Amino acid sequence: MTATAPSDNLFSTPNLRTLTLRSFLLGLRENTVRAVWQPFVLSLGASMPLLGLMESIGGYGGIVSTAMLPLGGWLSDRKGRKGFMIVASAFILCSLAVYAFAAWTRRWQWLLPGVVLYGLSAIARPAADSMTAESASPAERGRAFGLTTTFFAVSGIVAPTVGGFLAQRFSFLSVLLVGLGLELGTLAVIAMVLRETLPHEDRQTAAVPDFLAMLRRSLTPPARLRSFYVAVTIDAFAFGMGAVMISGLLSKTYGFTPLQLGVIASVGSMAWALPQMFFGRQVDKRGCVPFLILSEGISVVVTAGWLLARSFPAFLALQVLWGLAVATWVPAFLAWIANSVSETQRAEELGRLGAFRGLLSFPAPFVGGLLYDAFGFRGPLVANLIGALIVLVILWRFVREPERSTPVSGQ
């Protein structure tokens, strides 16, 4: 594959512009719907453990999403990137339609096929991350991921508040219909404008024995990446128990309205968006690991703050710190893994990492729901805090910079 030449203005790269637009539209849909998703589920009569079970099935780190990651990564390295992004958008459209039907009938049971369809959309995650990496040189990948995630975060400055307002003023169904419209726009951008980045000559041969071998490898991470795998897996389990469930916890415990939850999410997105490009550049200059450690440290402070906070203003203030934690984590995490593997195996490795992490952490939201039933609001958050402290130690003592993170001259 021909390496992408460095550019002072990454936004001048046509494909990166398109990926950034996709990220913005995806963020509008995700932030609008996600802000009210957990209160919506609870409003249909579901319990906290049942809400956690749905997150464990089809949430970002759910078992269905996990199953799709190695498949999507393996196929993407053999069939290209773009097609799987189109398929994923179609899954999202079907999922939102099922959610809308559940809202119309007032039956939470319809949410179960919806969350499965949502989980299937994870088939595109390795392809999308690989396409972003392939649209920039190795020395620019922190900034490239920073650019796409900045626009995702920018979309979240207003979208969650709008979603909360629509849910409170009209209905949850109105939010889901808006989400459907936004996803149709995302699908149009992918299908008509986005260009494939994996040439046919760089694609690997698709063979079933190779796929089965990859699945076996997913359970045994490469020795040089093992500490990183362990750290991000514990991180996913810890935050799956607490942070992933925070909207439901606040709604159930303190009676926060959809609008209040939307405002909290908007503040977090603003705190994420404003410094994202700065941290992306710093990752390119100073390496990934310092920012992974910084992010986890901030997350520890936020989780401890959630345990002590009681009022809406307090949770709003803590969301500023949470946005900073995301802003430091995302470009460092993606650049670390992108710089640790070859380009022809990048999507597969992203899928393997997601599979390893997901297989071990997918029950976390359900466990968080059970901890809530047993110990109340503090139960899942104390577990979250303990896990985050463990991850902080692993990152500090055992995770090192990948060799490929050093800028490559002439790329």
C-alpha cells in the first residue's frame, strides 16, 4: 500500500474529510438517541438488571457487538472497508425502526431484537478505524483520529440536549424518528462519497481455515500486546459496570429528567470536543502511553466524584472532567493499536482486540444492574472505581510505546 504523505492540514485529504463528516452525522444520531436510551428502556417497565442485560447483549461492548468485531476485521482485510460500513448503517436503521415500534406499542420486549440489530452494526468498527489510519501517515494518526473524534464530540454538544428536550416535550418516539433520519443521511454519505482505501492487490485471501485460526488467536493476544490487551479489557469491564449505566442510575436514583441527562451529556461532549485536536497532536509528539495514563487518572477522579455527588450541578461539573478523560483516551488508544501492527493486518487486529475485550467484559452492565439491586447507587460505581485503579497501575507499570509510533520520515 502506498503511504499517505504528511500534510499540515489533514482536512485537505478528501477521504478524511468524508470520514469526518460521517463521524459528525453518526455522532448526531448516536448522541441524540443515546442521551435518552436508558430512561426510555426504564419507562417501558424494564428493571435495572434488565437494562444492564440489554447493554450486555447489544451495547458498545455487548456480546453481539463482540462477535461482530473479529468477523468484521477479518473480512475487511480481505474484502475492503467501505462495504461493511454500508452494511452497518443498514443494521442501525433496522434497529431504530424496531425501537420505534417498541415505543409505539409500549412493550419493552421489542427492544431485544432491536439491541441485537444494533450490536450487529459493530461489524464496521475495525473497517472504519482502519480507513482513518490509512488516510494519514503513521506520524499523523493521532491527529487523524483526533479530527474524526472531535467532530463526533462536537455533534454531542447540542444533540443530547435536543434529544432530551424532544423526549420530555413530545415523546421518546420522536427522538427515535429523528435518529432514523440522521442515519439515512449517514448512509448516503458513505455510499456516494466515501472512497475505498484498501486496494485489491493488498487484500488477503479469504479462507475458512484462516478465519478459524484467527478466532483461536483472539483468545490468546500477541505477547508484545498482552499488557495493553489486559489493561483495556479490565477498563471495559470496570466502566461497563458503572459509567455505561450512569444515565439509568441517575434516572432511577435521583429522578433526573431526560432533559437534565441530555444537558449533562452535552457538557461532556463540549469538554471532549474543545481539546480533542490538541491531544491528538500531543499523542503524535509525545507518544500514546502518557495520555492513556492521564485519561485513566482523570476517570478515577470522576468515578470517585460520582460516589460523592448528590445534585444536578455537581454531576454537571464532573461531566467536564469526563469529557477530558475521553479526549485524552481516544486518540491515544487508536494510535497505539494502529501503530503496533502492519497495514494489511490492522482491521483484523482491531477486531481481535475488540473480541478479546468484549468476550471478557460483555457481562459488565448486567453485573452493574445486579449490584444496583443489591447495594443501590454506590454498588456499581465502587466496582468501577476499583477496576479503574487496577488499570491505572497496569498502564503505568507494564504498557510501553509501540515501535511503529515513532514518526516515519518520507512517509
